[in-house]
Amino acid sequence: MKNLRTKLITTFFIMVTAIPLSFCQEITINIDEKQQQFYGGGGTFDNWNYLWLSMSPDNRDKAAKMIAGDLNIDYAKIYINGTPETVEKSYDDFVSIVNDVKTYKPNIKIQVSCNDFPDNLEEQDNEGQPQKGKYDPNIANIYQKIADYYFAILKGFSDRGLVVDELDLLNEAGGISNDNAIYYGRLFSEAIPLLKEKLNDAIQNPSGIIMPKVAGISNWSVGGTVKWFNEWKTKLPGAYENLDIVTTHGYSLGWIEDEYTAIYDYIEGKPFQNNEQTGKLQDGDGLKEIFGNEEPDYIGDVSIALRISDAVNGGVNHFFCFNMNNSSGNNAALLGTPNGGQPFKSKIYDGYKQLTSLQPDSSFVVGKKLSATFGNRVLCLRKETQDTVYLHYTNITATPELVTIDVAGAPATNGIKSFDVWVSNEKHDGENTLRQTYNKAVEQIKFNASPFSVNSLKIAIHEEGSETTLADQTIDFSSIPDQEVGAELVLTAFSSSGLPVEFFVSSGQASIENNTLSIDGAGEITVVAQQAGNNEYFAAKDVYQTFSSKSISKNIALNKTVTVSSIYKTDTGYTGDKAVDGDKTSNSSRWLSDKNGDYPHWIEVDFGEEYAINSMAFFVGHSGYNKPIANFEFQRWDGSEWVKIFDETGNEQAEYSKTYEPIKTSKVRLYMTAGNNPVRMFEIEVYGSEVVTGIHEHRFERSFKVFPNPASDQLNVELEQFKSVSVYSLSGLELITSEVKTINLAGFSKGVYIVKVRNNKGEVFQQKINLL
């Protein structure tokens, strides 16, 4: 994960530079040359699902937003290795995570890869051991049994409320030999028709499970796919015809555009996916030769952008990251989700986000002409009919590059009226570093691409030389000093246009309401000031301010109300309140449990109000800390029952302490099941801070979404318990109201409008939109 840092606009993008450049690259974008559509991304929830599920509900929600709210993710994928009867937990865990993700992407598609066969269907080696990923063709009715296995998988997810959209039959089946092609091809020519028959039989399929699209062949290498297909067409009628979606992994040759193009040209319009890839450097990709096994964090962004560019330029419609999450947030996943911790961006997150999520969903890849052949990557996209072009330039060299861009295509004299640049490199984490507008549309623009960088441009086109009518504006937003958790401060910023400035939290634990920033947790926090513009001004360039927050954590158990399981000789004074009096050393200031009582023993501390707690400690023994509590569970009260925070078995520390993920509660209990008798507790301490109100209180507001923004002819709304949506002019005139979540804006003039969305509870949510 890259360290957050104060965001400073550098001299990285300038029109004239004294930095020596390797050469000047001239790019002409031709918006008339439409290729395939690029729909977005996907990824796998698999080996690391337990880490996702170990997180608190709030952190699971943060992770889901980072995956499905902040990224254009169309697919959630799982590799399944058995039926619900044999790997029930795999099914349950995946469905649980998908339900998290659906909060932000309700229509996410599900792809299931059947990368193994049941033990009773697997081929055995000479020693009688099953061969993973290989079926035994000599078993009677083998293809019917495989079809039954596929059906059991579909039913397992259907019974859990999840529809499988795509069934990927293979996973790196091994080798590109003709024998392999025929052996695995029979799954498509033999087993798939039998599966379709079963699903079409109402007696065998009473719940009406639908037939998913069939995907394949998901080989390790991009090369060799066409060779398999040729074998199928020649020797295996039906195999290629039963393939709906072409898939490949990109671990070999996945950085060579021509390898993808060979597949794209062959499949003649079938959907095409790279459905597994990482940002790991590999021999031949141009980066491995420079960095070897030493990969700086920011190179992950460059590496994944290189691979996405080659795949999408080569015809791919969807690009999957291997894992949605893992423990470390390395270049094989989009998120790091440490056990019980908070999610964080991986080494490839920003680069992946720029190339998959900046442009609108289903944008077309458009043509380009380059003045030089070189290793850097260029990917150009445009949403059909929109006057906006997106260009991604990935510099994989150690030299800054001067890049010139112009736009060709109908109308014949396209000019550029404004452009924005987002950058991921050693200094920037996917940030909007430059916004430039022109009073008259210009013929071309120039920018410098720093060494080893991902540069994403959003370019607004206009008739060359025509008045753009809108004026520029800037934002003055002062730095924010470091804060303490629980603090509140009023944010102020001013635009040169005099228009009001809006704020949002880009990263970190904080929330904003009515321009008041509430510090909800410790760590680095970044706040962004924005001014979206109107019918007189262009949108201002976002201004970022980053600062640190720290918790003021104290022992909130001190002198609080205590209840214990028992007391040793009530007249001796060894009562429970002695364990929270602040004295950790006096033998006379201890709680002692009943000497004759059996375990379990327990001590409960009531704080009197809710706190956010994150650590605890206790001290036990006689004449010093020397009597450990061997087995215990530390619990919190959730309002109706005791819930485990953590437990220990075989503890040997009499002076014990532990830090854990912050959690809110009003009382805790140390529940001890083994140790010396009686319990001799000098002190128990619980550290935390007062709960900041307003954290995650408004779930409706969090799930409220109006898109796309800017819009062209159609606007979509996402809101739980949706009732209606209305569009108003800036003067407050109601222009249109709809009771469906899609509203037609055809015929509206370009400019800024106010959208108000109502839910069934009477709550109203408001957002400005730009109509292009």
C-alpha cells in the first residue's frame, strides 16, 4: 500500500520544460475509428475470503465501496472445487461477500470457474492418486456425470439466492497441445449439451435454474487459444459453438497486444475477457528488465496499466484482477484486508482504477495514430455520441516524455476546449493533478509524462476555434492542521468565481455534514474541495488537503461499575471495584475470586455509556504479576448478549495486554475458563475514546448515487426505497419528475442542474449534475 502524503501540485505537467526528454510523442485520436466496447473490470473472491469476513461490518462496507462503488467492476468470480455438500463454506462465504458488494453494485455478474472435478470422476495416476483438474474419460457416462456436477454447482448458488451468469469450465488446463485441446474440448461438446437438457427439464430442474453463459478456455498464456479453436472446429463439432465467451489469463504474453488481437480477430464478435491477471513483473514486459525482483510500490500501478492497455487495445471487453483482496495488498489484488483490520488500497489499485473506471461504462476503444513506435502504452476510449475522449498514457521508461495530442474525426475540425489529468507515479496516487480550459477550442494540447507513470486524460472536444463561452475558476483551500479523534471543524474554501465550494472525504476516517468535518478515527485523512461549475464557469480543479488525526485513548475502566462472578471472603475487602481503582501493585488492592469456586470466573466493567474501545490489559498474581490466566475470552455487550472480541488459550503472561480493531460498546467482560485459583487481579484496564456520533448513521445517503455525471441524454439513480427523482434549474424551477430510476434528458440544454431524489421515508437527497 502506498503511503498517503500531502498532495502537492508539482511542475510535472507544464507546456514548456527544461527537463531533457527522450523524444516527443505525437498522438492523433480518431473518434470515427470505433473498435470493441470496454465494459470494465472484475476479480476473484476466493482464497482470502476469510480475511474479508474477519473485518467488522463497517470495514466490510468500506471494502465493498472501494471495490464496487469506486471502481467500475462488473464481475465477481470464484474458483469452486466441489459441490455444496463437500465445500459448503466456500459457497456460503462467497455469497456473503457478494451481498456486501451488491450494496454498491446490485447488478454485479457472477462468474464461477469449475477448475477441478469431484474425486470420483478424476483420473488417477499409476499409484492410484487422483489428478487434479483431470477427469477420467473411461468412466461410464462420464459426461453426464460432469453435467450433473455442473448442475449441482449452479443449484448450490441458486439455493443461496445467487444466480450464476457465467460458467468458466477450465482454469489453466495446461499445455496447448492438440491432445489437450480435444480432451478438454469434449467438456464443451459433450457435457454442456447434457447440462442444457437437464436445466430445460422441469422435473429435474423444478426451481427453474437458468443456463449460464459458457466461458473458456482460460489458459495460462494468451498464446495458443486460436490453436485450440482450430482443433475444435476441425475435429470436435459443437465445442466452439457451445462457447459463449472467450476467456484467457495473461501470465504469459499478457503484455503483447498482438497476441490478444489474434484471438479477437478469430472469434468474430464473441465477448472476450482477460479473466485473471496481476501486476506482477515478468520477463519480457519491459519493467522486469529494469527493476528485477525489486518492485517499488508505484510500479504496480504502471505494470497493471501496461497490461490493461495491451489487453483492451487487443480486443478485450473485460479485464479481471486475480484477487479482489488478499492479506498484503500486493500486486495480485485490488485491496489489502488484514485479519480483523481495515481495508487499504493495493499496489495496483490506482492504476487499475484509472484505466477501468475513469471513462463511462461500455465506452468504445477508438483509433489512434502515433508518431513513433515505442514501448509506452496508449489507450483511447469514447462513449458513443459524447463530446469527451479519454486517453491513458503509461510511461514505462525512466525518462519523462513530452506528449502532444490532437483529435480527428467527425466533425472534421475537432478542437479541444478543456482537459483534466489524473496521475499515478512515485509522488501521486491516482490524483487529478491538472485541469486546463480554453476560451477558444485549441488544435492540440501538450503534457509531460513523468518516468514510470500512469497518466489518464479526460479531453472535452469542441469545434476548433469556436468560443467555449465558459470561464475558468480556481479554488483557494488552506491546509488543515493535525486533529484529534472526535474533533469537529468548519471547512472553508473560496472559488475565484464566487460560487460555493463543496467538500468530500477522499480517504481516511472522517465525515462531512453541512461543511463540518468530523474526525471519526485515527490516521491520515484527505479532504477534497470541489466547485462543479455552472453555465458560466468551467469546473475548478480539485484541491486536496491531507492531515493526520490521532486518538486520545484513555483507561475508561478506571473507577467504573464492576460486577464479578464471586468474591473471596466478603469481609476481606477483595471486591471487584479494587480491580479498577488504578492501583496495579498493592496486594490489598486486588479482586480475588472465591477460592473454592470452580472456573469459569468473570469480571464485568460497565462504562455507563458507549465508547469506542481498541485495547485492554490486566495484571494478576500474588506479590507481583506471577499467576497467569491461561484461558479466557474478552467480550463486549451488544445490547442483548455477550459477543467475543478475542480469546486466548495457553496464555503464560500475568501482565497481559492486547490491541484490536476499534469497536463500540458500553460494557465488557473478561470471561476466564482456566488458570490459578482464586483469580488474583490487581487491575483490569480498557482503553478507548468517546464515540463520535454520526459515523455510518445515514445508510440511505451513503448508497445514494446519480450517474453518469457529467450526463448526456440519460440519468440513472440508485437509492434504497426509491420513490421519485426530479430535475430543477439553478433558479429552482422544476423541469421534470419521474417515478422510475432512469430519466430522459434529451432536449435539455447544456449546463448545470439540480437533481433531487426522494425515498419512501420522505427523505430527500440532492446533487448537482453537469449536462454536456
